Amino acid sequence: MRTRSKLVLTAIGATLLMAFAVGTASAGRLSISNQNFRVTFSDLEFTAGELRNDCHVTLEGSLHSRTINKVLGSLIGYITRVQTGQCNLGTTILTETLPWHISYEGFSGTLPEITLIIIRARGNFRVVTCLAAAEFFGRFSVEPGTHVVTGAEVPLERNEGLPLTGVLCPSPRLGNLRSVGMGSVMLLGATTRITVTLI
């Protein structure tokens, strides 16, 4: 009888261990409801010395797959279109540098609930005659439970000291980029929200 109890306990322990192992192994990916996205910022602020530019900015792009491996620095998609409007200074997106690369840079939250996804984008834009080589970070907020991406932001603490070139760029030729408030994140061409789940 004692031997049988030991066998049952061993079997239960092995089952739990296998379930934990499978759960841990499968937690290495993110599942996105749609690959095509539009992010709209009503106020994206760029500052460099006395130079300050506020713009309405829309970013459009796509992810390579609806499944993303949580590997830091991995290329996950592209920004293929950028529109600016209502700028207090002239801003030009250097379209020849499109598409801008997007890489995965981490997440925040208590597994299995993710509350933030961090990405990095690389591209170039010009404010008046000042060229900014942008390698900026963005954060996407995810609502626990529903997994809906509720908004995006460009946080100042991750986007200070962007390198600048150009004849009228201020010394020491560093700029800062941030979003004022949260930007909206939608499925491209629709008003549908995007969801992110851990798999």
C-alpha cells in the first residue's frame, strides 16, 4: 500500500513538473491580434536647446508575424508611413529612410498579465534645418484581463540626447523627444483595437 502511494505521489509530481515546464516554455512568445497598425499622437514634442516643435504625428506599419518571440533587440516589424500635421515649426520626415525598423525591447507586468510592451524604432526626420537621427523608444500599454492595447507613449526618460546634425542645430547638438499624453493604437484602416496575449 505504501509503495502504491509513493507511485501515485511520484506520478502527480511528474505531471505538475511537466505542466510547469510546458507553461514556462510556451511563455516565450506574444500573440498579436493583427499585424497592421496605426499609432496617432496628438502632440509629439521635440526639443533641442531653444528649439521646440510640437506636431500631430501618425505612424503606420506592420509586424512581420502575429507571433513575436520575446528576444531583446529582435527585428519585429517596420514603420512604413509617417504623417505630420499641425506643427509649430517645419518638420520633414525623410521618406527615403523608410521603412523604419522596429525591434522588441522588453515588457513589464506580472506574468501571465503583461501591462507594457517596449519597442525601439529607428528613422530620421528634420526640424527646420536640424536633422535628427532618431532611435527612439515607445511603450504600449496593455489592459490586464482584456489584453487590449489601450495606448502608446514616447517617454522622455528613454528618449533624451538624440544626436543632431545640421548648420542651425543647437549646441551640444542633442535633442529630446516625448509624447504629450497617450497616443491611440488601432488596426490600420479601422477603429478596431489590437490585443496582445502571452502564449
